[in-house]
Amino acid sequence: MEYNLTNTLFEHLGVGIFKYQFGIKEGFVYSNRALSKILGFSDKREIEGLNLEKFIINKVDREEFIRRLKRDGKVELYETTCQTKRNKVVWVLISAQLVYEKKVSSYIEGIIQDVTKYKGANEKLENEQDSLQTILDSIPDAIYFKDRENRITRVNKFYAKGFGGKVEKILGKTDFDFFPEEQAREMFSDDTQVLKTGNPIVGKIERTLLPDGTWNQVITTKVPMYNNKGKIVGTMGITRDMTAHANAERDRYTMVLNALMVLSKALEMRDPYTQSHARDVGIIAQRIGKELKMSNEQLMHLKIASELHDLGKIGIPLDILIKPGKLSDLEYSLIKEHTNNCYKLIKNIDFPFPLADIIYQHHERIDGSGYPQGLIGKDILLEAKILAVSDVLESMTTNRPYRVALGIKNAIKELKSGSGTKYDPDIVNIVLKIVKKSDNMIFWKDK
């Protein structure tokens, strides 16, 4: 490697370049600007003479790195941790080779890539996957995910228990491996229908033959699963054994809510900006509901509507949801479709309150300027009006992909200016009263 000839090129690369000398004066003898930045040095000369012990901080990693170099003469994409000047730990990938002079290894040359942010993202994804599995396993219903060929890709403990408890013997198989052919054919047909149409099958009552030879009566809901481009890539099903339950309608309601909550969690994992939004909107909405003297049942309805109000975004391409810049007219029109998406998903589900309509109307404005129907005040449900104000208050005080948080003062300014036109004045006045009691602070974050 001719550093005198290629130094200019190396200085403009986005990855670290180094040369490490063995011998009496062991240490780094060359590094480029990118490596200095990775290690937190302002001047690359500060790295000269730095020993591997000060560089690869994990002794086991360091010894394994040297062992591989001596054995193979090179190491490719070796993952380890390095220590910066300010003792910060960074994850890196090192690709290096031994260079020999007079048949004796005299130095190492190679490249270093900082992968800290990717490592953190992977760990976060793994934690979120574990979190989702924990939620699935805590639900006393059989939950299962299938791909476009109707092969099982994920199940919870309750589902696995019904088939011997060993998940690895279930994944990759279809219903034909577990149920009588006629029954499996009907299940396969239902899955295919959801895949083709995008329409859920909600609360279907059916009898199933279990592996132990007994029959039971279950109630099943199946919904489509989307990828980040809005394409259907599989289905999610949730089945409840209602054999021993007298109140099938109550069980159906609970089961459907469980299914929707799991779908909502999947949306949170897909779009981190929705992670706490629904919860906080629910806190604000319930606080308004209490001021309006709503019953405990009505407050629960508000909570459910809040937690599901953005569920329709699961069908919006992820690159639009998290776009840092201004949305085009076409992209904004796709975002607005989330109310329609959720309405189509749940409109045929028989809830004890108008959940679908509340969610469908939460972007309506009392002067008719909202969407998707352009309703005016008297035609908008009270819960939707509460949700609209709560949504605006939370959104404006939270960092979004396209802007930083605008603050509670600007949020209150927006609600005041829109009171009586966009927003219900009575609800706005209640929010102003609550904020004043909270010393103009964000009162929902301490819950």
C-alpha cells in the first residue's frame, strides 16, 4: 500500500484506513481522517503510536483478532468494540491483512467501519421482537402469522401448546399438517381470501378437531399483514376456544380487541414515531373525558379509540411515514388514507360503541375543512372531536420526522386560533383549563 501516492484519496474516504507496525516501536504509524473521527481525535497524529490494547478494548476480541491474522494472514469484517479518546465505546468492523517483509510479518494494514448506529438499531429491533413475542405469549388465545403461501411463520405459546408445545415443529408448515383435509382446506381458503382482497375475516365461528381427537368450538379473526411498501405479505390470525364460555359475544369482543392491539403493536415496531403517540393521545382524551363527567365505560371507549386511531397507517409505505422532508401532494394524500384504511378494517366488527366511526372522523373539523368526509360539527361524534384536539396537542409537542417539537405554547396557540372553526370550543376550553392547572407543562408525560 503506497501511502505517499494515495494519501489524498484515503483522506476523503468515509471509512478508516490504518497501518499498524510490529516490532520495538509497535503501534499505529498511519491513519486517515475518517479513523480519527471514529476514535474521537481532532488530529490524526494523536493516533500514531497507539497500541492495540488501547484500541480494541476487549482482551478476548483482541487476542482472537491477532490469532486469526496469524493463522489466515487476513481478517474480514471482524466485529468488536473500540474505545474513543473520551472513553466512549463504538462498534466497528475491521478488515485487515498481514504484510510481510523478508518473510517476517512486520505490519498490519486495513480498514475500519463504524457500525455503532446499525448495531444499536439491530439490538433495538431484537428487543422489540422479544417485546412483541412476550405480548403474544401473554394472550390466552392462539395467535399465528402466515406468509403468502399460508405457511406458519410465528406463533405464541398458547398456539404451540395445542400442538405439543414445540414451536420448531410448527413453523414452516400449513394447516394441512395439523387438521383434517376438509377443515384445512376451508382454513386455507379463508387465508387466501384475506391475501387477495385485503379484507379481514372477523369473528368466524367454527369447529376444529384437535390432535388429541377432541372437537372444540372456536371463534377466529384473520387480518392482512403489510410490508413497508403497503403490500400484503401475509396474514395474522387469532383464535379463541369458546367451548367452555357461555358469553360468546363478550369473548368475541375481547378477542377482536386483542387482535387489533397486536396489529397496533406491529405498527409501533414498524414506525418508531407512533410508539408513544397513541398512548399519550389516550391520556389526554381521557383527561378531557373526565372533565366532561363521562362514565368509566365511556372513558374506556376513548382509550381504545385513541390506541387504535392511527392503525390504518400500517398500510402506508414506511418511507413516507418517516420522511424527514416536506411531503408531496401525492404522499400527503396517501397519509390521509389511514383513516379510510382503519375504517375498512373494523367497520364490520360489532363493537358495543361506534369505534369505527370515531376513528374515521378523528381528522374531521367542525367547519367542514377536515377529511375524509368533510363533516361539520353536528355530524361529528363527541369522541372524535375529543380525539381531534388530543391528537393535535400531542403531535405538535412531539418530535416528528419532518420537524422538531413545536412546544406546548404553539400547540395552545393553534387550538385557540382554531376554536369554534376547526375544533370544538368547549373541548378547547377544557384543554386550556387542564394546561393551566398543570402550570403550562406537558401534563400527559408523567403518567
